[in-house]
Amino acid sequence: MLIPRTMLSVICISVFVSGCTYRGAYHEMQREQLRQCVEEQGIPYHECLERTNKSYDEYMRERQDVINNR
């Protein structure tokens, strides 16, 4: 699921303005994805929740694995 460019810009600006950490930014993006789960018609709600229900620590481990395997 892709986040529209304008929504991503709004999220990024709000993160920088509010001085949030990377963890805060991750949680904000996760909330946006969950909001989209409610609105989307093509994907069952429970599947969308499963895809977006990743902890920040798990996300960072996976991100680091990708960076290390480049």
C-alpha cells in the first residue's frame, strides 16, 4: 500500500515541526496506514491490520538487514 505523496509530505513536515523521533514518525505513518485500512474496499480489514501491525523495533531490525545486505 502506497501513501500518497502529499500525505507523506504532510507527515514529514509535521514530524520535523514537532521534533518527533524516528520512532514517533514511524508510529504516525503506522496510524495513517491503519486509517487507510478502514477506508479501503479491496483489502480485507484484518489483512491490512496484520500488515501494519509491526513494532518499531521489528521494523528497524528489518530495515537494518536490508541496509546490511546491499
